[in-house]
Amino acid sequence: MLEELERAGVSVFERGWLSSNNVLLHGNDHRGAVVVDTGYWTHADQTVALLRHALRGRPLTRVVNTHLHSDHCGGNAAVQAAFGCTIDVPAGEAAVVDAWDPSILTYDATGQHCPRFFREGVVAAPSTVAAGRWDWEAIASPGHDPLSFALYQPELELLISADALWHNGFGVVFPELEGETAFADVRLTLERFARLRVRHVIPGHGAPFTDMNAAIDRALHRLDGFERDPRMHALHAAKVLIKFRLLETQSETWASLRTWLSRARYFELVRQRYFADIESETWLQSLLTDMADRKALIRQDGRIRNT
């Protein structure tokens, strides 16, 4: 599969779960190369190195961000500095990026970091996006993020789905944590994907895959469970925030983790909205115990460590 994509001018850099996958769309004599998403800021040097190796001296003209969560755009500033390229963001995010408000951009709410970057263009969905050798359809894919989009190339039958569809599920539905109704948007996005003719899917995280319809069925099953019991989704989101932090730092003391969580607004929103009947320390201890039982972390020598 990857060899077929390479022949079509599409290189996939599959990253760990701290950084999103990066998709390099190679150019030709008439069009420059474009990279879709740039990973987390702590991996920015590696992102630049991967791009330099794949480009082999050819220019990178543009970054296109499917959405602006820190694990998808944290490398923007470093890539822009290294290659002198422009950056396109979802159209609805332009004013917020220009003003650079980390609270609206969710970096404060998640307790994560994204170095400031400067965008030049926007991508509206729906629209046609010229990127690399091909023209792509930008498809609105709300749910995980209300302004995110996917990229679809009908001749290649290729979908760059970002966090709207993974091989086993989809990203945390963050608007739900804010009290907004967004599970219906997830379903709408999955139904929209199902109407496409797709042979290959490049997700935001995890390996590319070919069985899109089966992946959609699994995602819908997961969504059904979340709709029946929103607390299950909220609990999942809280664990994801903790895991992401451990992926970044690898090890935390109880005190340092508790301090970090107190600044991550989404974590406190989850507790207040869904688990207010449980004392804060008791709830956090139960989360860590469950994650340890599931081998998602290790509690050892007074520290909480990533596995």
C-alpha cells in the first residue's frame, strides 16, 4: 500500500501517538510539495528531518492543517522556519490564529503547548485544494473538532481522514466536554465518508489502512456506546489527557501531575460535569488505578510513568 502511494507522490510519516501522522504530497515541475499536519512541538526537529530526507533538496511550499489541535500543528513554526513555507489553516480558525489566543485554540484547555506560527491562507470545506501533484476535495469533518476537514483524492481513491476516523475509532469529541452536542456531527462525518469511493485511508494516528467500511462500522459501534452513556466518553477523554501528558514527559510525580491537571481545563470540566459526586483526589486515584490495570501507565517508586 505505501509503495503504491509513494508512486503516486504521497509519503506517509507514521508517528507515535504524541504526534499526528504527517503526509507529504510531493510536487512536480508545476506544483510544489505540501505537507499535511506537522505533529507535536517536542517532535518538531524529527519532523523537519523526515521532510528534508524525503524532499531530497526540493522545496516545501506549504503546510496544510486539517485542524489545529497541538499534536497536528505543533511542528508548524519549526517547519515554517526550516523551509520558508506558507501555512493554511481551516477557514474558521484564521482570526483566532492571527490573534493567537491559546485559550480559544484549546492549548490551555488541554494543558498542551503549541509554538506560535503565522498562517497565510485558509482551506474552506467544501472546496478543491491543489496540493502536490493532485487536486483534493476538502470535506468538512466535524465531531472531534468542529472546524476540521478531511482531504479526499477521487482518482487515487485516497482519504486523509485526520482524527475523524481511525482504524479503531476516532478522536475525543472535544465539543462534548464543553457541553455542546457533537456526537451527531461524528455520525454525520462517518456517513459522509461512507459515501466516498475509498481504497486507502491515512488516519491522523496509526497505520494507513484499506478496510474503510469496516473501520466505519467499528467507529459507529463506539459512537453508539458514547451516545448511550456520555460518561463513558468523558472518562475516556480524561484518560487520554493523562496519557498524552505521560507521552510527552514520560514520568511525573503525583504532585507534578496533579498541578498539571489543575491547569488543564478540559480535565476539570469532565470531573465537574460528569463526576462531581466523587471527591477530586479519589476520582483521580481511581483513574490512575484503572490505567495501571490496563497497562497504560506504571506507578512505581512514587512516580507515574508512561509504558
